[in-house]
Amino acid sequence: MAIQGDVLLDPVFHELEEELGDEVPRAVVEAQRRFTKSGFYTIEDITDEGDFRTQLALRGLGNLKELNMRRKGMQLRMENVALPLIIVGLAQGFFEIGFGTSATDVEWQLYEDGSLEAEVTPRSQENEHTTENRLRV
């Protein structure tokens, strides 16, 4: 296993996105969502907001400012975020683990100041046949 930080991965993601288009961010988020759900993480990893904040900070992934998770959705706000696409996929995967679903949508906004806002919501019945995540830039 090799662990690469944001200094190496973010430029790769940006170059791939320029070359291949908007599908790259969605693919990165989807890959992390699947990895999160694969058994590497458990719901206990996110049940305590303070512990989750500490774990993100220790890994150099950013400063968790807000985390609200309930059945109707999950909202996440971070400052100084590293690897924002990975964080979005992680959040989506944790929500799905927590509520035993695989039908969710995710929206996110990355700001110039390095902050990230993400929202995961259960997919409504009418949208269950689409797997596309929404990207807000």
C-alpha cells in the first residue's frame, strides 16, 4: 500500500479532469465511496464528531467545522481541506454505512479559500435509477 498526499494526488486529479472532463471528479468520489463501504471503515469511525475531527486532522485532511448526520441527510463543512474529492466520497460512504443504504446523492462546493461544504441525501424514489452524483463548482 502506498499513501500519497494531496500534493501529489490533487494535481493528477486536475490534469485528468482537464483531459477527460467532469467524469473524473465523480469517479474519484465514487471510488472513495466504495472503498469506505468495503469494510475498511466502520460507523464507529464517525459516530463521535470530536474523534472524527481529530482523525481527519491527524491525517492532514483538514479542519472539520461542522458535521450533521441524520436520516434525511448529512452536512459536512471543513476548512483547509486536503483531497476534497476523497473527503466527499468518505462522507457519502459513511452516510450509506450509517443508514444501510446505497442510494444516495452527493453535492459539494469547494471554495477558493480551501473550505469544503458537502451534503449527502438519500435518493428519492423518482431518482433511484440514476447513479450520477451532482457536482457544484
